[in-house]
Amino acid sequence: MDPILESSPAPESAGPGRGLIFAMACAAGIAVANIYYNQPMLGVITRSFRGGMATPMIPTVTQLGFASGLLLLVPLGDLIERRWLIMIQFLLLAVTSAVAALAPSDWVLLGASCLIGVGASVAQQVVPLAASLAAPSRRGAVVGSVMSGLFMGILLSRTLAGFVAAHWGWRAMYWLGVPMALVGASTTRWLPRNPPAVSMGYGSLLRSLLDLWREEPKLRRAACTQGLLFAAFSAFWTILALHLEQPPLSRGADIAGLFGIIGATGVMAAPFAGRLADRRGHGPVVMMGAAFALLAWLVLAGWNSLAGLVVGVILLDFGVQSALIAHQHLVYGLKPEARNRINTIFMVGMFIGGSVGSSGAMLAWKKAGWRGVGGFGLLVSLLAVLAGVRKSSKGNPVTTGH
């Protein structure tokens, strides 16, 4: 017999109003921005610690910290009051951002980056909270709005960090992260109480992740496919600043940051992908996203210029974000009482893929420069397409859940 004692579902209400949805969108965007600040600043940080061995690992370790927070902290949202978790994680972000700003060595910065990643996983406390507060008839719209805020955090983080690093140095960006995290913590005052969905111990909660992984093949396939797509996404953004610094491009961190604005198509993709998934099912949207990612890397690998980078990043962000929305629409409908844990499994798979993409791209950059990175991006994008084709051959796995 299942040892999990499920609580009675809360009665349906009208759901969150526009002000609360906006606050949750802002909180998600502020949180997730922290794992992307380092990408356009990587060249500046490397010059600050000349000869340092740890700086190339900062993007990878930050994403691994995020994945650790997803695995160890996000499931707690099914067990205890989410408001307290959100506040505590934002306070952790504030403290670790200050440590990063004061880091005397690259190894201290590497450790602080890992903890920043752990704290930033609070973004994935906010998204399932939004899904839980919304009435079923509005759940897609509410989650889409909050995800739009999260996407804006991803995009504007690179633009802001590139500009700040170019004019005031990378430490100033981490100092700026402190009050921003405190603003995120302040949004909890507007969050309503959200009673836990289950009653069990922490150990049982974590063990139930394995049960969900075994019981939900749709969740497994979604996590693996999105992980491959996010590897392709992270490969580009990890190396972009280093690539732009090299001749013949010879551009600085501020230009690298501006590419975040160019990637605004990712935000535009969120409502479009959601509507298309409603009409055509999740499978075609995921396949479309994977195909766009592969096309993006064909452009990036074969058209080595600023224009090629612009076209490539538009295609890449649109493809990856479209597939993400389709996959989230699927997994949030599987088991409402286990929404945080399902979100954990999906996002851990996605960000493990992201860390593999960052480390693989860095290795390819050292061995073969941008040509090597292009080959790596093409490989993981092709694997994502093949995963989508394999899913289609088994029947459309991206239909609505239970």
C-alpha cells in the first residue's frame, strides 16, 4: 500500500488576481536570473583571476547547484508551507550573492556560485505554487504568465550583467543581486497560504521521487528530451561571451548581454506554444522546438558572423522555450497532489542537461574553438530530434495527463 497519506484537495476558488500573478512572475524572474549572470561576465571574471583554474567551471557548477536545489528543496513544497520556503531561499540568494561579490579567489567564487544555484531554485517553488492557486480553467493562463516572467528574468539577466560588468566590473553585478533577492523575498507577503498536499517524512518524500520516475513514462521522456534541448541552449550561452571576444568579432561583455534582448522570442513563444499544444497536442510542439534548435545550430556553426549569431539565437531560444512550455503543460497535469515533486524530476533532468551542455561546450571550445562548439551543439540538437521521432513512433506521448 502506498505510504503517502494524501490530504483532501482544497476547494476551487477564483484563483490569483492580476496583482498576485505579476508578483509571482517577478519573483520567478528575479530568482532564475541569478544562474545566468555569470555567462556574459565569464570573460571579465577570467581576466580578474588570471591563471585561475576554477573560472571555466562557474556556469556548470551554478547549474549543478540549481539542480541540487531542485532535487533537495523543491519537493518540500509538497510537504510544508511554500511561502516560508520561498522566503528562506531568497534570503540564501542575498547572502551568497554578497559572498560572491567579496570572493578573494576563483575557488571561493566557484563555491558561492554553487550556493547561488541552490538558492535560485526558488523559481521552481513559485511556478507550481501558481499552478496550485489557479482554478483548473485558468491554470494554463496563470502558469504561462508566471513563466513569461521567468523567461524575462533569463533574458534580461544577461543584458543587465553584461552592461554592469562592462562598466563597473563583475563584482558590482553580484552586489546588485543582494537587494534584488531581498525584493524577491518581500513578495511573499502577498502570497496566500497553500496547505501541504501530502503528509510524510522528508526521506519518504525524496524516495517517492523514484516511484514517480518509474510510474510516469511521459515524465521520463519529457525530462530527457528537454535535457538535450537545454544542453544545446546552454552550450551557446556559456561560450557566447568568450567567442565574441575573439577576432574577428572582438566585442565585449555588454554586447554579449544584448543578445539576451534578441532572445526575447523565447517570451513570445510561451503563449504561442501553449495555444498550439492545446489545438494540436504536445508532440508536434516538442518536435517543432527540437527542429528549430537543430536549425539554429546549423546556422550558428555555418555562419560565423554577428548576423549569424543573431539569427541563430532567435531560432534557438524560440525552439527551446516552445518545447519547454509544451512539456510543462504535460507534466503539470500528471498528478496534481505531487506537482512539486514532478516539477523537481522534470527540472532536474533539464538542468543536468544544461550542465552537460555547459561543460561539453567548454571542453569543445578549448579543443577546437567555435567550430568544436558548433559540432557539439549540432550533436545534442540532433539527439533531441531523434528522441522526439522515437516518441512519435511509440504513439504521441505528449497528450494530457491523468
